[in-house]
Amino acid sequence: MKRALTVLLLVVMAAGFCFAGGGQEAGGDNTPITMMQNKPEIDAALQAYGKIWTAASGTPITIKSVGGSTGADLGQQLRSDYAAGEMPDIFIIAGVEDYKEWESVILDLSSEAWVDKTSVAFKQNGKVYGFPVAVEGWGMAYNADVLAKAGVNPASLTTLGAYKAAFAKIDSMKAELGLDSVVSMAASADMGWVTAHHNFNSLLSNGLPYGDLSVVNDLLAGKVDAKRLSDYAEWVELLFTYADKTILTTGNYDSQVGAFATGKAAFLHQGNWTDPNMAAANATFDMAFAPHGSMSTPTDGIFVAAPSFYVINKDSKNIEAAKQFLNDLVFTDAGNNYMVNEAGMIPAYSNVTLNPAGKLSKSVQEWAAAGKVFSWSQYYFTGDFRDQTLAPIYNQFANGSIDRAQFVSYMTEAFEGLK
């Protein structure tokens, strides 16, 4: 566990290596390559970089962003493209379950130059298959100016009880604080990645040593810790109770993030990937992350990891150009600038000396440097289980069609069905 945490912190702090410039020569025949990724919030920056890379390499690249506010599902789109014989040359996997689904078409990247510059590449059986897109983190993003006016110390927000008291106090002051809601949270049918991916991870990893899979393994075996699940259900109910009901039940990514960016919500249930949205909205207030308060016992940390990985289709007609695209992200000034300055990401590569300007990214780096981080464990569960089984349960809870006791019951049944 200690080694996993150590290598993660080394990546996040990005120290110790000299900057390398210049890309590799394209080895293909300049056949156009295609890329599919799941972060619409960086689509504009990535499309712009794609044009820069095309001009420098001579290889055209077409980039398609699927997920988030687009209402589409990456897994479904990939399956459709595979069936049509139109798999992209580069695509995204989130973890081991995605890898298992696409193992037959994923290229071994162990010999690539960037492998030595990261400690969080996706590996299976001693081989490297996935290029880490970034290092990301999330807790409860908060508007520090609003909390100061309300007399709430964010350092105190480490337990369920502390959040209950803070939310109630801020809610009573909404008018004078200029708020529409305490929390900006989305749980619509299209936002299951917020509930059944990110929020779900609170149940799996909060308060545990980095890399601890004890709760994950128990749930995969159909064993449920009733006390932990009960506390977690209270946490979910608390967020839903103090959220703007329109955003909660029908809102998309833009409306959820926008409410916080414009100062209309004191807290946001999202991660540092929202930094570009904050900049676009000219959100000048101070902001940072507090822990998730999903337990009655203190949990002083946030969730930090590599969120996803680019993989290469081994049946691509231009594998060398696809490899070059990934290497150029790491080893060229333009690639580094895109990742850090344009997309606002925390780079996963030790040779990249740039640091993101976003306040939430800086907060992630501070939590990581302090060693106060918890794992991302949601991807040990299949996408179908998260999206088709769990997400509708959260959605029903948000809509008020089930209560907390029923939420616990439905979740328990879902996990017991994994036996």
C-alpha cells in the first residue's frame, strides 16, 4: 500500500527529471487516425491540439468526445463502432473491467518511451497497455469565500455530522449569501457517472489505506457492511436534500458545474477537471476540496488517481502514428502545453515541468503532497453494473420515488446479486 501511495505522490509532485522536447518521426503512411475520448470538458482544447499535431506530424487526426453532457455512453459507442468495423485507433479505458472487455484489441505499449516517465500506467500481467491521461482528484469542492462568510471552517468537514451541521447553517443563510442551493449535485439519468461512479467510490474507499480493496472485494462477493452502507446512504440523502432539485433531477454537467462557478452553490460534487469551466465562467473566488463526509468517523482525505487511460487498437492501420500521438503529448512543448495550460490537467509524467493554474488542481496537489488521498475503486465493478444497476437506484432516490431505507435495500440486493 505504501509503495502505491509513494509512486502516486511522486507523479503528482512531478519532480526530478529534465524536460525533453521534440517528437518522434511518424512511422506510418499518414493514414488519418481517429481518437475517441470521454471528457467533453476538454474537447475544445483537445480539438485545437489535434490541429497543431496534425500540422506538425503530417497525419490527420479526428477526435470524438463521448460522455458527460453529450448524453452518450462511451462503452455503447465503442461496441457499436466495433460491430460496424469502425473501431477508433486510440480510445479510452477506465480500468480493469474495461480492459477485460477490449483485451483482444488493445496493443501492448510496454516499449514506449513515455512508460519510464510515469508510475501510474495501466498494467496487466507485467505489461503496459494504458497511457494515463492525467492525475485527477475530487472531494467536495467548496467556495471558500462563502464558507468564510457563513462561519464554516472547511478543515472541520471530515465527518457526516460535521457536514450535516454545516449544510443546515449555510441553508439558513442562503438569501444573504446569494445562494440558490447549498450543494450543486446531479443525479439525472444521464449523470450516472457522478452518482454510480464518483459518489459510489465513497462507499468503496473513503477512510481506507491507499489501495485497500477490502470493501470492494467484500461487495464483489455479495457481502455488505450494513453500518458502512447505512452511513453512506445518509451521506447521499444529505447531498440530495440540500441540492437544487431541478439540477439534481434533470440537470446536465454544464448546469451542475455552472451553478457553482457562478456562485449560486456553496459546494460542488465534481473534481479538478472542472478547472477549465471555472476559468471560462471567470470564477474568481477562492475554492478547494474538502473530504467526502460519507462516514460517522473522520475521513481526512480526497480521492486521487489516474482517471483513465488511452489505449491503441492493435488492428489500427497506422499504429506508428497513433504511438507518436501519445509520445508527443509527453515529449513536446505543444503536448505539454495542451495537457497543462489548455486542458488544465495535472500531468502524470515526471518530465513535465508545467503545473496547472486551476485552483482545484492545486488543491488536489496539496492533498496528495500531504499524503491524504484515497483510492479510486469504482472501476473494479463493470460499467453495466454501475450504469444499469446502480445509477437508476440513485436516480430513484433523487427523484423521491424511494426513501433512504429502500435505497439501502436496493443497493444491498444489487451487491448480493454479484455473488
